[in-house]
Amino acid sequence: MSRRVPSQELVERVTRGDVAAIARLISRAESDSTEAREALVAIYHRAGAAHVIGVTGVPGGGKSTLVSELAARLRQRGSRVGIVAVDPSSPFSGGAILGDRIRMSAIAGDPGVYIRSMAARGHFGGIARATCDAVDILDVGGFDTVIIETVGVGQGEVAIAKASHTTVVVSPPGLGDEVQAIKSGILEIADIHVVSKFDKADAGRTLNDLKQMLALPAGGWAERDPQVVAVSCMNGLGLDELVGLIDAHRAVTFNAAAGHQRRLAMADFRLRVTAETLLLARLAEAARRFGAPLAECLERRDSNPYLLAGRLLEHCL
Amino acid sequence: MSRRVPSQELVERVTRGDVAAIARLISRAESDSTEAREALVAIYHRAGAAHVIGVTGVPGGGKSTLVSELAARLRQRGSRVGIVAVDPSSPFSGGAILGDRIRMSAIAGDPGVYIRSMAARGHFGGIARATCDAVDILDVGGFDTVIIETVGVGQGEVAIAKASHTTVVVSPPGLGDEVQAIKSGILEIADIHVVSKFDKADAGRTLNDLKQMLALPAGGWAERDPQVVAVSCMNGLGLDELVGLIDAHRAVTFNAAAGHQRRLAMADFRLRVTAETLLLARLAEAARRFGAPLAECLERRDSNPYLLAGRLLEHCL
């Protein structure tokens, strides 16, 4: 495919499940070209069938292994599974060093699984926007389930969970205090908590700690009622239960009435990240054209950041 | 201080080094109230003397211990040191669980050290903007050196390095492939590389790997010429050398001619994050007032994200 494929042709080919076209259109969504816009709008109107599952958690917590095993289970019952990795620590998004780990995984070489990593460059809102578009493209391309793997460090990365129907937060046992502090920021977004690596000695304590934390009467936990499941990818423990919980949560969010609030939150997130992308593109253009003398002025401390930023904004509006 | 202290009084008290006033004004900067704006502009015009050091790296890499030890060394020669933690994994920003670790550290109870964690809520650009303001406040409050500790995961967090004169990237030994992949995104921002925990058995290999990586002829490494130092906070190895490298780098960035490009890059970053904050505040306000029906429309798939986002932007401009 060395020639530039027209948008409309690309959309048609995505609709037929053409993997090369899917890859091509996701790349265009990432680069956010004006031409992509038209195709992405066409895709959006055909999308909406796929169940979007967000999987997040600290680096080294076993997210990628869990995603592999989860995808393999979903494959066994005939689902086609798309995986979008927004996680720089994921082997799915890694370079040559990590290739072997993907080849060894439970889903290696399965044509019913499509794995895509999103480039972690540009403004964060842009990545979130492109990720939503990638999910739609896979949806239209015939993937029933799309898993977004995102690292649970950095609030932008955590925010991507808002693009999913069902959010799974993975907590490994025994990473100590330092990681607990990180986790505290992501615990509240979970629909389902997985305590991973449950074959490890101290996993029971992590499960108890987590259950105790969730039982605390703080900030709306009671209403949300997240589920907790212990999983070991090494011996398969808990995987069927996890799939069951995911199915149950899917049934709720896809229900016209019961799932309305969740889907509305997803739409709200999408609206905001898309608007943010458009707005920050204008700012980047203004900074490119008019920023240099303002930065020079700021470097000399001849003015202040707020006044000069206000001047830059005049060129955006 | 239960009454609302007027801006001007707060600025005067910050200038006299009043720690309560410093804390109060940083909180106002975080909440980005209109009243804070006036004080922050006044602060900005008095700031510019402090050496700002960014310390970043993966969670668990020993950043916080290094920051403590570094601060202790700088204290020994009479510097006053401010620490701004934008790292959710830092004990400096942790809650009750982590308090003990701070109390045990090398700088516990020293009135010449001020530690402040930035709230990791709101839009990322907002945190970066507030962090720059906090650095200025500490600068005006009489701290010669301000260390920004930021977690090296998540690109927004990494970007905060651009707010510093001198960026130190901390790499611990033997964290394996998964973490190497994360690190790859932050290696290129380093002025100084620290291989931490050099008392560990496999630290020599990490040092060699890092040196080899830096010797690769890719993307401008040769020109930037970052320095590498092996440090053990357990036995003090390399800490004097690190302080020496930091001093040498300070001399360059504070030199009128030699440091101009770096200071210009800092000014450019500051201009952009401030503009971004102002712009996204307008977007948030527009979303609050006009977003709900647009999100409803999107949830019903009656329109597409790009068209609706465009409508939302009309209310920002």
C-alpha cells in the first residue's frame, strides 16, 4: 500500500475487516490529519457495538499477561479481540527488546486478535482522542471486544479509563508502600479489581488489604460497589470468574436504562478530549507562529507568564 | 490564619521567608483563583535567582532518597532547599502511610528545607503551571535551590523536566526489560544521569548499559553530552561528584550567553503551560455550561465527536 488510499476506500476496507486498512486508518487518526477527520466521522457513525474494557494498574503488576489471558478466554468463545496499548511499559507497545514476550504469550499469532500500541507523543488529550478513534476503528473492523491497556501512573493515562464501558484495575501483591500511594489514585475508577499473581505468597494479604480499603465508607464506594477477584495467570485461577464479572458489567452498561449514566460519562469524556485536541492544536499553531518573541520577552522577565499567555491566546481565538 | 489574607500582604510575607505564607500562596496557585493571579504576577517579577533542579525516573528507583541526600549536601554548605514533589509515588507527597519515611530521612526537621507536594488533580497542564508558580514562590521565599521531583512515567509528568535548569534522570539497577521501555522516553531529557543504588550487585551492568546507550549516535546525544554518575545513598558513593556536576551545569545555564537557549526553552514551556491552563479553563467553563446536551447527543450517536466538539469550542472563543 504505497499509494495514498482515499478515506472512503479505507473506511470500506475497515468495514470488511481488512487488517492493513485498520492499521493504516489508526495511524492516520494518530497523526490527526484533516483527511483522517472525514474517515473518522464515517467510522464513528458505524461504531458502537464493541464492548470496551479498560485495564490499568501500576507497571510490573501483570496487566499485559492478564490482558493476554483475558483475550485468549474471549477468543475461546469466538469473540474477536482488539487490544490498544497506551502503556509505555506494556510489552505490546515495546520495541525489539520486548518482542519475544509477545511471541510467547497466549494469543501469539492468532488472527482473531489485533494488537496496536498508541504512540506516546504529542499532547495527552491527543492520545486519548486518538485512542477513542482507534477503538471505533477496531469496533467497525469487527472486533467484539476492545481492550485498552493503560499504565496506572500519570493522571492523563488514568483518565483513559473513562473511555471504557468496564474498567479493570490490576493490583499485584507485595509492591510495598510506594506503590500503594500510586494506586490510591486509580482505585476509585475500578468497576472490577483484580489482585494479580495470586500464586505469590503475600497475595492473600493484598486481597484482604484491598477489600478492607474498599469497605471504607469514603467517597461513594458503597454506591459503586466494585467487585474484587483474585487471579493467577500462572495456574488459571480466577480467570473464569473475571470473565463472568466482565460479562455481567457489560450487560449493565449496554442496557438502555441502567447503562445510560456510564455511556453518558463516556460521551462526555470523548467530547472533552476531542474539543481539547482541537483547541490545543490551535494553541500549538499560535505558539509556532507568534510564540518565539513572547518566550524571549519572558526569558528576559520583561513581562509575566499570565500576560504573555493571554497575548498568545488572542491568536487562537 | 483563618482570615483571608490579602494578596499583597501574602506576597510581602513570602518575600520575608514566612513559611506559612509560602504554603498558603502555593495552595492558592494550585486552586488557580483569580486572586492568586495578581500575587503570582508579583512573585514572578521578584523571582529568578534559584537554581531549579528536576529529578525524575521510574517509581521505586530511589529518587526520593537521592533528593533527601542531595538536599542534605546542599544544606551543609548553607543553601536553603525547596522540594516540590509532583510524583504520586514519592514519600514527600504521600499520606499517613509514608510519613515515617520522611521523618527518617536525612533532612527531617531541618527548617532550611521546605517540602511541598503538588496535588495530582485537574488537567495536567494545570499541574505544570502550578508547579512553575510554586518554584517561583519558593525562590522569592529565599530558597536558593528548588528541586522538582517528578515520576518518569506519563509524558505530562516527564514534561515538567522542562521547567528545570538542570534535569537529573535516576536509573536504578536491574529493573528489567519492562522498566527499560519506560525509561527510553525519559533518557533523552537528562543533563545528568544517576545510576542509583550502586551498592547493588548488578549496578555495574546498568551503568555500562546506560553508557553504551548514550554512546549510540542517535538523535543529538553527542551534542548534548549528558554526564553519568553512579551513586549509592547507602554509603555516600558519588554524591559529591553529583553535587559537582549539578554545580557545573548550573554555571552553564546561569551564564548569560551559554545558558540562553536553555532558559529560553524554560520560558517557552512556561508560556505554553500557562496558555494551556487559561485555554482549558475556558473549555471547562464552556463544557460546564453547554456540554450536557452535546454529550447526550453524542451518547445517542446523533452526531459525531468532531462536530460537537466544534460546537463546544464556539463557546470558548
